[in-house]
Amino acid sequence: MDDRQPGQRCVDLVADHRNGQRHRHLTFTLTVTNNGPSSAAAVSVADLLPNGYTYVSDNGAGAYVSGTGVWTIGNLANGASTSLLITATVNATGTYANTATVTSTTTDPTPGNNTSTSTPTPAASADLAIVKGVSNANPNVGDSVTFTLTVTNNGPSAATSVSVTDLLPAGYTYVSDDSAGAYVPGTGAWTIGNLANGASVALNIVVTVNAAGPYANTATVTSATNDPTPGNNTSTSTPGPVPTADLAIVKGVSNANPVVGTNVVFTLTVTNNGPSPAAAVSVADLLPNGYTYVSDNGAGAYVSGTGVWTIGNLANGANASLQITATVNATGTYLNTATVSSTTNDPTPSNNTGTATTTPVASADLIMAKSVDNATPTVGTNVVFTLTVTNNGPSASAGVSVADLLPNGYTYVSDNGAGAYVSGTGVWTIGNLANGASTSLQITATVNATGTYLNSATATSTTNDPTTTNNTGTATTTPVASADLVMAKSVDNATPTVGTNVVFTLTVTNNGPSASAGVSVADLLPSGYTYVSDNGAGAYVSGTGVWTIGNLANGASTSLQITATVNATGTYANTATVTSTTNDPTTTNNTGPRQIWSWPSRWTTRLRRWAPTWCSP
């Protein structure tokens, strides 16, 4: 002070604060100066911090007692100064006027400068902290997760105009939040407003995890109130999504009711419904024993022995197909199941299996074989037809029967069917015939002279037959005609007088059963007769004795009368033999002899009364 007097003590109290921000430390600087002219004894300062501050420290080396606010200086020489630095925290509320008063046992002529007051005007300060968490640190792609944002005001002041910026990155799709409109997903702004000291507020944001990122989700809190610790104003949550691919398989079959032994085509279609690509995709489809593998269009990707179809990677939204051709077996399991799998997580395993089943129609390839024991039988003799039915499968055959009504070229005699064959209808009832089995029937028949000789037998069944072209068997004969010609010969007078005429009557009868062709009779008159005439109209040649008849129908007869003169001497036995180009089963009746006895004319009168005559037919 400029107006100092001798022996006057002066205390110059100065408060020095670096800033007035709340929740920051400030330092009060107290400086006591002795303006003299005497030394001052027992100097002390009273500076008890008001409730607007919290004591932190001082540099008084124990001379200042914060609890009482007394700074003990002791003696202070004329013209000397001493200082004290008190560090305090500015509280959010309280009295901020800080007064220091110096006293001494030495008289102070000017007490008006013994007191000094410093009154900072603190600025509000709120330490906002944000913490961001996620409900699942390793979610499956496509799953929903919840980000929880918690903002806390660590004070010491209330925070005004608080807001958070949390714009979701591309790795997520917004679903919902619980802010009642305070959060705008399009901008990522969450408007909180004022937040009291010590208060917290939370926001839950539900999102879907996308197949591709980024996934680091950062939220930053700001306020119109000064924040002394901005390092905790940002929080980041970075889940590690697990790729997920919803694989679905559909299996179909080209024919739900195939015939046993035919082929069906199974079509397997695998679709990746995403959202991620699927890695190491494979399908297990080992054909059940109801089918036999034939081929596939997998170019080696499908191994029939293991049933594994290796697809590999399958992009989101992509599909792959395989066609497997198989033969339907007669028996076995027909439910065919295919299951798709991948090293990528599948959120919906319920669609990973596809099935296709068939209800096969039984099929049995019946083969009818027919043979005859003699292809060129003689008419009137018996032949044996052998009918053999074989089931080449693949199924058993039910309701098997054979139709073999003998044609009119044959007459039924017998069979070995024990009643299974009915000759009147020609039906041979077999019944069931196992796969690979055979059965036979023998029918004995007489070959008729005329008629149809082609004998057909056709096998049928109530079971489907895939190859009907072999269901009919035929056997035909080329019968050899057979005609039993009978030669009868008579004479009108068995005891003629020499020199008179006799008439020989030759009768040829065809007892069949065939017509007889090239029929002729050899009847050359012996030396006991001299040819006179015949009624053959040229058919008989006396010089050769041949009577040419030609064809003679079954059952027909024809006759020839030859008139001859009985000679006095010679052979009188007259024989006629009939022949034909047609087989004759009974040649013993083909010759008709007729012998008569005659006497020379000179003996005729004398001996007539007693001479015997005989005739050998």
C-alpha cells in the first residue's frame, strides 16, 4: 500500500485460480506483506475454505491447517512477504467467496487491508460417461441382438442438452428401440435432454445382424455442459458375428407310382436362403435297398457307394441341383431321404432334410415257351405240346393263367395239369408264380386230317408285365397226310365156264383220315383171262393193268368193273393192289385177291354134277 505508516502491518491476500470450472482444481494464493515499519510478531492468517470448495492440498509444510483454516506464519520482518498456495476442488454448489484475514500480536495501524476475498464464478461441469454393450458378442448372422447404451452423469453438475450419436453401421439392420421416439435410426441421434448429477439413462436398440459388416458400433455422448473428462464420452461394441446360412433341400421323384424294374429320377435341389454364404456344403443321400443306382448328372460330385454329394461353397441365394437315376427294385425300402449339411451354422435345421417316396407297381415279365414233340406228325397220330411259363421278374406274378384252346387241327386227348387245364376253354390256371420260377404243362392231342395246326398259348397275369411281346408261344406242325386205302375185289361168277366172260369189280375205299392223292390200282389180268372191256372210261389200261384213280377223298369209294373171258388154261388168281402217294398207315388191306376155278369145256358137262368150285377171296 502506498500510504504505509511506520510499524504498520499489512496483509495482502490474493486468491489465484487457474479456472473456474466445476470439478476442476483451483489454487488460492495467499500473500502476506509486512509494510513495516516494524517487524510483525505472531503473524497468522485465517482462511477456512467455504463449502463451495473441498480442500485438496497446500504448500505450507504443515503451517496451514485445513480443518481450522489457520495458517501460522510467525514473525514477519519489515518489508518481507510470504505466500501460501491452497489447492481446492470447486464443488457443484456452495459458497464460493473465500476470505482470508491476517492477524499479529504486533499493532497494525491499518487493519483495513488485513482481509482479502476471492470469489470465483465456477462454470458447470458434468462428466458424462457412456457404456455400450451387446446382448450377444457372437451372434449368428441373421439373428437379432440388442445394443444397450447407458449414459451416466458423473457430475458434479447437471448436464444439459445431452444427446448420443449412434448411427448403426452396415453390419446391422435396425429393428426397434425402446426410446419412445427419442432415437431416430435414420440419423442415429438419441436425444436425452437434461441429466442430473449422478443420474443414468439407458437405450435398447434391437438390430438384425447382416451377413457383411462393418460390425463395430460406436456411440458418442455430448452435452451443452462442459465435460471435464471427454475420454469416456465414446463407447464401442464390436460383436463377432457367426456366419449363418439357412440351407433348404427339396427332393422330388419323376414318378410316384413306377413299375418295378423301370427307372425313376430323383431330383435334389439345395437352396441357400442365407444370409451368409454356406461353406463345405454336402448332401447325404444313400439310396435305400428299394432302388439300384444307375447314373447321375453330378459329374463325379455324387458318390453312389456312400451317397455323398459334395457341393462345396454355396452363395447366399444360390441353389444347386442333382438328378439321380435309379431302378426300382421288386422289394425293399422306397422312402428316400436326403439331408444337407454345411460347416456354416444353419439357423433352421428343420428344412435340411427332404424325402421322396414311391409306391411301386409290381412288374413280372412272363415268358411263354411252347414246343411240340413232333413237328411233322402223321395225321391221326398223337403229339404232345409242352407249355413252359417262366417269370423273369423282377416281381412275383399273381393270377397267372395261360390261354391255349387247341385249334381244330387237333383233338384233345389228355394233359398232366391235374385239372388245372380245361380243354373246353383252353385255360390253364397257374395262380402265383415267384420271380425266377417256371412251370410246365403237357397237352396230348391227336392230329386231325384238316384244320389249323398253328397252336398258340398266351400267358397273362394280374401283375403288370413290362414285356408283353414274349407272352405268347406258338408251336405248329406240318402233318403228314395219312389215308387208309382198302382194296376190295369180287367176281360175278366164281365158277364160270371156260370161254365165257366174268366181271371183276374192284372197289377202293379211303378210310382216311386224310384225302389220298395219286391213288392207283395195279390189276394186270393173269394168263387165265383175256381182257374184254372195263367201265373206267380210259382210266384202266389193260396192257399194264394200272387203274389210275387220282385223288380220293376221306371216306370216299370208287369202283371199276373189268370184263374178261375165261381162258381154258392159265392162272386164275387175280390180285389187285391199291397204292397212293399219301401215307397209308395200314397196308395190309391194300390188296384184294379173287381166285376162281374153271374146268375145260370138254369136261364141263361130265363133271358139273360133282366137280367142286372154290373161291378164295
